[in-house]
Amino acid sequence: MKKRKRLNILITAGPTQEPLDPVRFISNHSTGTVGYEIAKEAALRRHRVTLISGPTALTPPGGINFIKINTALEMRERLRVLFDGADCLIMAAAVSDFRPERVSKSKISKTGKKALTVRLVRNPDILSELSLKKGGRVLAGFCLETRDVLRKAIKKLEEKRLDLIVASRLSRDNNPFGSGKADFLIADKEKRASMLKGISKKNLSKLLLDKIENLAFNV
Ligand code: CTP
């Protein structure tokens, strides 16, 4: 059997936390499970893995390079440095699209306030930025939608110049957060979509890495 080369795989996972003051932040429900599962599976396949993760309750898998960050801007900075040496980027992180414009140095007190207005500013779209210098790298993104999943997934795949996108629908019957099974789809540049019903995150990771290896090794 032909020996395959080890890929340098960058994976992001978890939410980002955007601080308001020293004790508060804006974030989302991401648990980081998919990104950590992909990192585990990629390490088992003997790839060189760097996992850049927002705050989660998970233990990073062994045999990988683990980097913890809090904010989208920190994640962007780490990726900017590591992207050059990567063969593949898997952006499973739920990056906060907005951050508070101003971070208070001291705890914001309710005393004397009837309401509090917080102005949010856009965070950079990290994946879109990096995809401008894609080169021969394989890029995979994720998206979570409440409706029209396939159409929106293909739109994001095209706009962010991705090779693959993993998409899921958040609904009463389908909860893609956490460690349970859920429905996902993986779409590619030819607009082919594999529908994955009630799949575990471990099996989702295996399928995604199979597709990434096929693209990276041109098979
Ligand atoms: N992403 C990113 N930087 C951001 C937001 C998202 O790199 N500021 C990445 C995510 O990690 C994911 C992909 O882009 O792989 C899609 O994220 P999503 O939030 O669904 O995309 P948006 O274009 O922000 O979607 P929407 O316009 O619906 O908010």
C-alpha cells in the first residue's frame, strides 16, 4: 500500500468569548465537541495536529499541539502565524461575529442605571480572510442554520472559498450542540452533499477527514 504523507492540520474549536468587563463576556452555546473529535481522529491517523480552542469543558486529546484562546482576535492572530505551514484548516470554532466596542477595565455596576446599552462591533471573518491566501491548502468550514441549510451552506462555501462545508440545522428535533448524535450534511465545491442522519461526532469526524485526505492527496 502507498504510504501517505502526514498532513499539518490546523483545527479550531469551541466558542470565542468577547469581554465586556473583567467578569462578563458575550459568547455562544458551542461546546467544542466536534473540533476536539476531529483533532483526536486526525492524531490517530498520525497527522500533525494543532488545535486552537476557545474556552470549553473538554480535555484536549494527547499527541497534539494545543493552544487556548479567548477572543476572536486572539484566534485570528494565532491562525495568522500558523496558516503558512498548514496543509489544511478545519474551522469548527463558533467565532463570535461581534464584540463589545469598549471593554470596561472595572466591573460595570448596575447602581444608578435603568438600562445599559452595549455597542457591538464586527469581528473579522477569520476564515474569509485566510481563504484569500488559500494556495494549495484544503479549507473546511462549518455552519449552523435554523432554516434553508443546504442553500446557505453552499453560499458560505462559495463566499469563503472553501473545499468543504459541514452544515447542520438547529431545530426542536435536531440539536447539533454537545456530545449527542445529530443530522449533518457535508457539501463540496461541486455542490454534492452527503446527508448524514443521526450521526455521532466521532463518525462525522471520520467522514470529514476521509474527504479532506482525498482532496489533499488528490485521489
Ligand atoms: N467564521 C470565521 N470568523 C467569523 C465567523 C465565522 O472564521 N467571524 C467561520 C466559522 O468558524 C465557520 C464559518 O466561518 O467555519 C461559518 O460561520 P458562520 O457564522 O455560519 O458564517 P457567517 O458568514 O458569519 O454567517 P452569518 O452571516 O449567517 O452570520
